[in-house]
Amino acid sequence: MNLGILAHVDAGKTSLTERLLLAAGVIDVLGSVDAGSTQTDSLELERRRGITIKSAVVSFVVDGTVVNLIDTPGHPDFIAEVERVLGVLDGVVLVVSAVEGVQAQTRVLFRTVRRLGLPVVVFVNKTDRAGADVPRVLAQIRSRLSPALVPMPVDVSSAADVLSRHDDGVLASFVDGTLTEAGILSSLRVLSRAGVVQAAYAGSAITGDGVDVLLRGLPGLLPSRCAPVDGPVSGVVFKVERGVNGEKIAYTQVLSGSLRVRDRIPVRGVEAKVTAIQVFDDGAAVPRTSAEAGRIAKVWGLTDVRIGDAIGEYRATTGHLFAPPTLETVVVPGAADRTAVHTALAQLAEQDPLINLRQDDVRGELYLSLYGEVQKEVIQTTLTEQYGVDVAFRETTMICAERVTGVGAAVEHIYRNPFLATVGLRVEPGTPGSGLTFRLDVPVESMPLFLYKSVDVFRDAVEETVRETLQQGLRGWRVEDCVVTLTDCDYNSPGTTPGDYRKLVPLVLMDALRQADTVVCEPVHRLTMEGPADVLSAVLRLLAQHGATPYAPATAGTVFELTADVPAAEVHAVQQRLPALTRGEGVLQAEFDHYRPVRGPAPERPRTDLNPLHRKEYLLHVLRRV
């Protein structure tokens, strides 16, 4: 079972991981987040800050089931690390504080895991703390997350009320008076593993109260896998890190078959040789000659591997679960060697592709995408301590997006362009929030099927190049929420290769995009705020100063609750001013919500020519035609 521990920051997620390891017999002494002695927060920076920055894997056995437990960051600045883990999980323990209750990041995480269909077990933590109120928090979970909640240990009548809505057998037994606790537990296990209902435990990771009961319940409430060890190897890389000697290490989930040392496997179209393997066993990563299906392995030798890459016959999916970063900054090398800075940043981008390292070739500036200021501070410290380069950052600015406003189409026919291919593309607006949709409107026989076993090679070449090209629209920003349709396609037998399509697609696509035109949009975050009721008017004035659009506030006793839409560039300023305004009692959580057209002059972003060679070839071709 691949088990993820998810939570809002400071809900006690890493402490619960530590207590589970102790209860499973993997460790003899309980580590502490405050003391920096936990098993999963191994980075020195994590220990100093007391937060999880990188996901970590540990393993233990419960009732014959091998559990790969993955601890993930709770801070929203590191949500990309959570996203990479979710794709390999079988189930989730969602940790909710018995004091703070359901928080904004809790809601974001729960919505995402439910969208993926992942089963969830809830653990209400910190019951030993002053202000803990388990009934209040359970009521919050029912109203804000899921009404299908079954508190543990089960109460037959209350559990029957939830389960009977999804299980006719429970309803029939309840009506005729034959329903037993055993019947309730049997139904709960089935419905929980299917992700229909959520069992809820309560306790304290610090004292250990309730953790043993949670541990014993996991194998029955969450699904485990019996993956096929025979057949072709298949897997996916969900994390990349560098070893002490700078070598690349790929965290790989093996889905089928067996991955062995000295195996040669294709990675990004180049054959790579597996030189070493470690699997997680009894709390540690231990050397092995192979990793069988179902295991999570650390793999050496895959020098060109990236996060999300497929191993063997696995077909990777595209798209993101969470919104991409909405902020960016310029790296200022200062006295540091620019080559060393670029090398260090490139290695950080291997571990977190969403920082989207890019260089403005005209100004020679390096840009990084960010989720927030804490992430920027962590990157700066990492560059100094791990790579020995001191850098500064310019003020954080918004990452805008472009939206298509009309319909545009373009086509380049074979023998009338310098590539052995015909490509026609149509671009049109998509629904808000839909991202990029790629469609085929050509007969299969128009693609060079005879050259390969499957047309996928050519279709993928077109789709991947469309996605890469639309990272920079007409005004330099990523193009969001549009539909791109392949309307024309032809080839030359037998000379056409996928490379011809990769070179021609950007030229045709940009012609179509110019016809359609785009508008620049700014990212808007949804703020959720709480604070003393007597400062509500001052908070509303603060929001107005930063271009926010508040919704009707609610007041309960001496506390107000408020939501507001705020431009991403203004969120940090609001966060900085809120504590003083609310006497340190204000709580704020922000998450990306939507894009809206920029009010006033639209900012343009310096473009990086993604295909300078291809463009040169095309321009020479146009000149010849003229």
C-alpha cells in the first residue's frame, strides 16, 4: 500500500508519521519536529524551519501488508511536491487539527484527492491541546468536506445512518433490527476502500493516543495492491534528487514486472542502464538487485530522467492537479559565477519542474516561477548552503496568462515548406479553467502509420509541441483555456519523421494564434480570513487598498469570517499587514482561483524563441518563395 499523509501546515502530519513508525516498530525513539530529529524531515533546512519541504518515503509492515508511507509538505508554497506524490498513492490519511479544524489548505487537498478517486481516512490530531474540540471539528468536516463521515470506534446507529445511504444491505438489516457491529464494520471497509465514505479517528500524535487504533485500521479501510510481477516492466518517476556525488536518483513506482540492476530501459528516447537500486524496507532504503511490482524504488543510472517520465510500457499522463505558480522573480547572481548559478538552478528545476527556470536571451536574465515568498527564501538558502552560490532576487511579480479571444487557422503544405510534413491547426477559446485541449480532426491514414506500429508517435509529437509552444503566447505569457485542433496532416513516404512535425507545428500554431488574437489576464487568488470582529472594518479597508473584491462577511460572537478575491501580486502585502491589524489573531489562507483580464495597460513578458533554428529555416524558405 502506498499511503500519503496530507494536511494543512502545522496540523501535525510529520509528528503523526513519526508516531506511526514507532507504533510499527520501525524506530525505538520518537523523533521531534521541534528538535529536528524526525525520520522524514532529513534536510537541515527542514529541521531548522520545522516544516516539510520535500516528500519523503518510509516503509513498515502492518498485518502482512507492506506500507510505503509518504510524508508530504503542508505549506501551500510546496504544493507541487504534493502533486507529484498523489499520482502514486493508493490511499490518504488526512490530518486535521482538533484546535484549528478544517483550514483552507485542508479543503484544497481533500477536493483534489476526491477528484482522483483516492480513498481517505481522517485523523483528528492534537486532542491533547488546549482548545481541542473533536465534535466541533467533526461537524466542520461534515459541512465543509464530506457528509459521509463515520467516527471511530463505530456507533451502530450513527454509522448506519451514513452507510445505509450507500449500502442497501445495511439499510435492510437496520430496518428489520438485525444490524450488528460486525455488519457495520464489513460495510465500512468496502465503502471506505471504494472511496465512498471516510472513517474518522481522533487522538494525539504527540502523546500517541489513538495512533495504534489508526494503524491497525488502515489495512482494512484503504486498498492495497497485488501488482503483477510477471510481464513487461512498467513504472513512473515521481521524484528526482541528487546524491552526495551529484549523481541523479529517480524515485520510481514500479507498477508491473521487475526492474533489475543492469537492465537497459528507454528514458526520453535514449536507452539508459540501471546501475543500482534501493527499495524501502523496514523504515529505510536498502540495496537490492531488483524492485518488483508494487515497490517504490530509488534508481541510479537514468541520467536524463525527469519527473513524470514513464518507465517501460507505462504511458504518462499530462496536466496538473493544482494551479501552476502565479508569481515569478528574477535571479540576481551578484558576485557569484553566472555559470555556477545556472547549473545550480537547473538541478533545482530537475527536482521541481514547476519553478520553470527560463532565461531571457536578450537581457540575459534568469526567471523562476514561485508559489510564494517562503519558497523563494528556501531556494535562496538552498543555493547558498548546498551549491555555494550567493544570489539575490528582485521583487516578486505576477505571472499573467493569455486567453484566446477569437478563432484562427493556418496550414503549411508539404513541399511548400522546408520540412517533410503538412500541418494545419485551428485555435479557438476554451471554457475558463479547462487548460489546453488538443483534438484531432484528420483521418488516421493521413499520418505516417506505416513507419511505426502506432500513430501515437506522431500524434504525441504534434500534441507535445503544441503544449510547449503555447508556454509563450503573442505577448510572452502562457496561453490558457484554449482548444487546438489538428485540421490537416500529410507526410512523405518514407522520409517524414516526428522531427518534421516538431519543427513545423510552432510556426503554424503561432500564425493561427495571431489570427485568433489573445488578451492578457492576471491571476486572482481567493483569500479566506478570520480575525477579531472589532477590526473587521479596518480589514475591509486594507483589502480595498490592494484591489480586492470582498464577499459578505459573517460574524460569530467575537470572530469574523471573510472571503475576498485579490490580485496575486497583492496577496503578500495583505499577508504582511494583517498581523498588526488584527493584534496577531488574524488567520489568512490564499489559493489561486481564476484569471481575469488585466485592468489597464497589459504587461508583456520578454519572449524566448523556443525554436530559433526552425524559425531561421522557415524565414529562409519564405524568402525563397517571395
